[in-house]
Amino acid sequence: MKRRAFITLLGGAAVAWPFAARAQQGRMPVVGFLNSGSPGAFGHFVDGFRQGLGEAGYVEHRNVGIEYRWAEGRVDQLPTLARELVRAQVAVICAGGPPSALAAKAATTTIPIVFTSGEDPIKLGLVASYNRPGGNVTGVAVLIDVLGAKRLGLLREIVPAATLIAVLLNPTWPTFDTQLNDVQEAARAVGQHIHVLHANTEREIDAAFETAKEVRASAMMVGPSTFFTIRRDQIVALAARDSLPTIYGQREFITAGGLMSYATNLADAYRQAGVYSGKILSGARPVDLPVVQSGKFELLINLKVAKSLGLTIPPGVLAIADEVIE
């Protein structure tokens, strides 16, 4: 049997496995970039990803192409977008966030996947272990969804008289249960009363803030969710309208005029994902690349917003801030 016929017979199974990067010999390899957000809101993630690719020796348009697929907050579109990248025979897929990673994993068992995930990737079923991921998936665990206790503590420090704190979460986000349990346990530990609010549409966001007023919440915590990040202008405007001190799970809210955020540096996580993607393009296998645990956290405070709310940020909190906006 001729070699070409043999390869055709095996199809996408064993021969596809040192991955589409090998299949791309003779032409520029293409990386798929799958994300539940939008390019306007997450452009800096792309910048971080390109930086990581560059560190691994790959520059877009020079020796690697990138196919972008954005769900624009519609998580239900991710499976279709993932299948598009598979049909395009990309060499590797960078899947940003748990929904994208799960969609990519469901779409292919041969194309390498490099994820960024705020949830434990083992719990999500993405990998078998951190040191030996197994299969075609590896990536960066950013721990963004398990910082509720820290955010609640910071909020209590700047609003020490808060009798009730509202917690806004997206019930359709894959890590909703993790976020909810985290903040509930933290609240019980310190005797803080909280009121959990759910939102997955613009109308529900408006309704959540109305409910926060009705229950007389003294402050609010907004959990991480791509849906919330895309609608950060709406959320920040409502918090300002209601003079509600609010802490967020992503820095994008602070650049939009929010008070405070505590989160993992996601741009750096995407840089790390870019490095791994580049290594795979050079022949590395996901199974041999341990999951990276990103421990680069950052606290951002907007003093201008604090002043407008009549808040004085305690010196101890200011001292640990990574960035203070005057």
C-alpha cells in the first residue's frame, strides 16, 4: 500500500496526532482563537496571546496565521464556532474561558487545545491532572472564579458598616456553583449578610440593581462572567447611579469607571497560553505540557470613584493595591 493511501486510510486518527501542526507542513500554520467575549472588550487578551506566540518564535502574518472566533457573549454559539475551527484544520486552538474550553474539547480529540480557565480544569473534566493533562488538552488555570472570599473581605474593609452586601452572579456561567459556594462560605465565616442576585440578560441586570435597592444593600460584588464584562458599561453606570460601592472580578470594569477589582491578570494568562501554543506548533505534545497555575493577582482601585461615593480607602488596602487610578 502506498504511503499516501495509508495516511488517507487512517484519516484523523493516529496520523493526525502529532497534530495538525505536522499536517500544515509546507504552508503557514494557523492557530484558532476561540472566545466567548468580543474583540472590543478582550482585545488586550489577544495582545497577550500574540506576545506569548512571539516569545515562542511565532509572529502573526509572518510565520503563523490566527483564525478568530468570538461568541459576543452568546455562549450557546461556542460549539458551532469550535466546529468551524476544526473544519478549518487549525494546528492548535486557544480556548479562552471554561465555556470555550469545553466546546473545543467536545469538538475534537486530535487538534491540540490550550485553555485559560478560571475553574479547576480537573473538576471541569478538561484534564486528568495538572502534571500529566492527558489527551489533547492543556493550558493555564487562572483561579479567577475562586477569589470571592478575598473580594468580599476587601469590600468589607472599604465599607465596614455594610449590613447587607448584594452579590451579582451569572447563573448560566459554568463556574456559577463554584462562585456561589465560595462567597456563601466566606460570608458565613465572618457573619456577613449577603443577597445573591442572578442575571443573564440586560433586563435582568437592570432588575438586579432594582432589587439591590429594595433590599437596601450597602455594597455589591460582581462575579466573573464574560457576559458581565461585555456589559460592563451598563453595570458600572448602574452602580454609579445608585451610589453603590462595587468590587468586580475583572480589571476591565475599572477602566470603564468602576470602583475596585481583584482578579488574576488575564492578559498574562493569555500570554502563557500563547507560549504553549507556540511550543505545540514547534512539535510539543499537550500531554507533555503541565497545566500552568497563574498566581499573578492584581488589585485595582479608582480613587476618583471612591471620592464620588464619599469613601476613604484604608491605608492598608491602598498599600497592597497594584494600580491606583487618581
